[in-house]
Amino acid sequence: MTHNHEPFVRVVKRTHIEKKKAILYRVFALMGALLAGALLVAILGYDPVQMYSDMVSGAIGKTFIAINKKGVLAFSTSSQATIKIMTLLLITALGLTMAFKMRFWNIGGEGQILVGAICCSYIAVQFGNTWPHWLLVVSMFLAGCIGGGLYGLIPALFKAKWGTNETLFTLMLNYIAINFITYLQYQPSWQMPGTTFPKIRDFSDNTRIASVLGVHVGWIIALVLAVLLYLYFAKTKHGYEVTVVGESSNTAKYAGMNVPRIILRTMFVSGAICGFAGFLQVAGADGSLTTDTAGGAGFTAITVSWLSGMNPLIMIFYSFFIAVLERGSNRIQTTMGIPKSAADMLIGIILFFMLGVEFFINYRLVFRLRGKKEEAATL
């Protein structure tokens, strides 16, 4: 008696999938996510139609751009908050993608944002009322980028020299950055004047960057940066080197590339972009520094990067999509009384479907059918 030791189902990588078919898969995944979310909300006793309506209105308002009270064209109040979340997610995702492209798993975006914010906050605290505005903003920008870059360089050095695990290394560095901000909250030179409450002082208006359509100018820079990074990977020698190192470091070495130098250079840029996001949070969105300055963007941006297939242009869409979800989930907690845990579950379900479909776009399932030839089932 012969036994078939082949597994009932195997995962096989696709060599090609039509663009229209991939788009169709993603549309079905989005529809499935919305239906699953509606089912969850209905089970909890809420109206799914009202929930989705409130999420959209809470994220973008009745009009995305409108005339404000001063008669100036600007984003609506609701969409302003969404654009700020999108900007932080997009810039952080772009920074992380620099590392992901060479298969360096930088999970330290959160810490790099915070260190960038700490460095530029030092300039704001020490010189916010004495330096001219242009010098202050330029100095804060440089401090944020350099601080984030150097923080990203630490795990790259250990990886290049001793082959350490960058995933754990970068993850642990996040908590060092968070706790250092907690330490600063108790320092007299940083603390809010006239109080013993552990809060870093609000920065002067002199530290704030310009706004466009009611949102700090960072949202325009983020869009430009996405285009530049796309061109960097597609058209430049350095971008090509990053891609080759990601595909095979041995191939890169054989081609004469200095792999350790590429790792160090790329991780500095990755951290610098995340540090720039920290600068925008401090000088554009918040006007101060807290342990929640990054707001979890360093982790959420990983999802943005992977959903987009590490394509900087597609990241624009996904960062906006997730920003709408986050802003909308806050709205339904207020208008419908949906618990935060349920709202977070809703976001998780939607992202699960959106991430899960990428598996079926890149792979197919091959089933072993008894008594017949092996057939492939593509789901």
C-alpha cells in the first residue's frame, strides 16, 4: 500500500499576477473588511450605517476644503486633524521603507521620532525666545534630523560589525527614548513654569512652522518627499545599491559594493526622516514634547509600508486611509458611545483584511486532490 506524503495544501509563490486581478482582490478585501466590521458593530448593538457615516464625517467633514471664518480657503476642521495624522504616518513610513528595502527590519521608528523631537525641543526650550525665527526653525530641523539619524545609526553599527538582531535592538531603543522624555519632564529647565506637575513647557510661537490651508507645511513636504524617495529608488545609484543589498548581500559584495557602508548610510537616512517627523510634531502639530508625541506612528507606519508594497507613491493613499480610520474611530466613540476597545477592534479587522489579501496576491494555494491530478486553487 502506497502512501502519498505530499501535504494536502501547499503555498506557492506567484511568478506573475495581472494588475486588474490584483486590484480586484484588494477591492473584495475592502468590501469584506467593511462587512466584517459592520457585523461586529451590529452584534454589539449599534447601527453599522450610522457608524460608517460618522467615521467619514468625523475624518473629513461635509467638505474636505472650505472657506473658514476669516474668508480664507482651508481644510475643514475635521480634515485638518486627519491630514496631520496622515503626514506623520507618511513621513515615518517613508523613513522605515529606506531600511525595509535592504531587509533591515527597523522597528525603531517610534524611538527615532522621539529622539528627533527631543533634539529639536532642546533648541526650542533653550533659545525659543531669543533666536530669530528663521534661525530657530532651521536649527530645530537640523537637530531633529541629525538626532533621529544618529539614533538609527546605533543598531546599524552593531548589525554591520557584529551581526546583531536589528529587530530586537531597534524595538528596545523605543523604550529608552520614551523613558528619557519622562526624565526630562521632571527637570526644572524643561518643566512647565509655576507647577510641579511633570509636564514639559509649551514652546513659544517663535518655534512654530508655517501653515498651508490650516495645516502645518509638513503635509506638502511629505508629498514631495514621497515623490523624491520614489525617484531615489528608481533612478539613483544609491537607491539601486539599497535594493541589491536587500535582495542578496552576497550578490552586493560580489558586485563590489561596500555592504556595511550602505547599511550605515541607509539607516542614518532612515532615522533622519523619522527624526524629521518628530520635528514636524513639535514645531507644527503639538508645540510641545510629551511621551505621546509619536502617538504609535512608528508602529502603524510599518503597516503603511507593507500595505503599499514599499512603493512611496502608494503610501500616500494608505497613510490617508489609515488616518481616516484612526480619526473616524475617535469620532464614533464620542457620537455613538462605542467603547475604545471595540473601535480598535474595528480598525484591526479592516487592516487584517487589507494585509491578508497581499498574501493571496503574492502567493497561491495548491491543493492535492485525491485520485486526480494536482490542481491549483487561487484564492
